[in-house]
Amino acid sequence: MRSILAASALAVLLTGCSGVESNDNHGYGYAYDLSSPDGTRLRNLPGSLELSQADFEDLIAEPYRATETCAQIVTGGPLVVAVIMDETGYATIGRGNTFLDTGLIRATPQSILDSRYYAGNPATGRLAGTSTLRHEFIHYLLAISGFPEDLNASHQSPLFKECSGL
Ligand SMILES: [Zn+2]
């Protein structure tokens, strides 16, 4: 009986549509719906945001590359999970957050859609406005580069202001 249960649990784990499924990563696993060659990935939770590949490139993958350029930290892109927000435009997580241990970013659909308006300077990647999504990308890039977690969590890097406006 025990082995039948184990086998069916494994089958559930293996039925994700793409990506490598996992049983953790803060409860989100590692599956994704869309990806770019640099490794930036998006998972849409049911009822959240459904993007085409072109919209994913415009709203997430390109702003991510611009943020890398601005920060001068180049690495593989993050996994972004689009979560459901409430009627105020905020989710219980706020507009976005980043898990510094695994690099997982959660963002509301509004935060993702807002990045359309802030393409930034193509040469420097710098931004005239503010972008929650880019703010989360900075958390991610600092975490990947080994910046101390406490300083990252308390925004003790000029890259937040320079590259995301907040
Ligand atoms: Zn922050």
C-alpha cells in the first residue's frame, strides 16, 4: 500500500506542463509556463495573468535584461510567479516580493503590467519612473551575487534607487 501511494504522489509531481517540478520552493515548485533563452521564467497561477510569449518578453524578460545591464550583474534570469491580487491592486504579499534563498519572485499582475510603461534607457538600463518588478529583480540579482541577505532585505544598496526607482 505504501509503495502505491508513493508512486501516485510521484505521478502527480511529474505531470507539470513544463519546467522541473519540485515539492518546495516556498510551496511554488519550479514549474513555469513561459521562458526566455536567458532563463527568465513565468508561471501564471490560475486566475492571475495569462501572457503571450510576446507580452512575456515585453513585460518581464526585457525589463529583466535592462535591470541586469543597469546593475552590471549578469546571470540567469529568475522564476517569476504571477499571483492573484485583490481589488485594491495589492495582494497579501504587497505588490511583489523575492525569496532571497531560492530567488523566487512573486508579483501581482498589476506590477507586471506596469513594467510596460517603464522601458528605461536602452543604453544604461536606467529608469525614469519606478518599477516594482525591477525592484524585485534587484533583490534577486543581489542575492545571486552573494550580497549579504540582511543588507539586501533592508535595501542597503544604491542599485534599488538607480535601477528600479524605489
Ligand atoms: Zn524590497
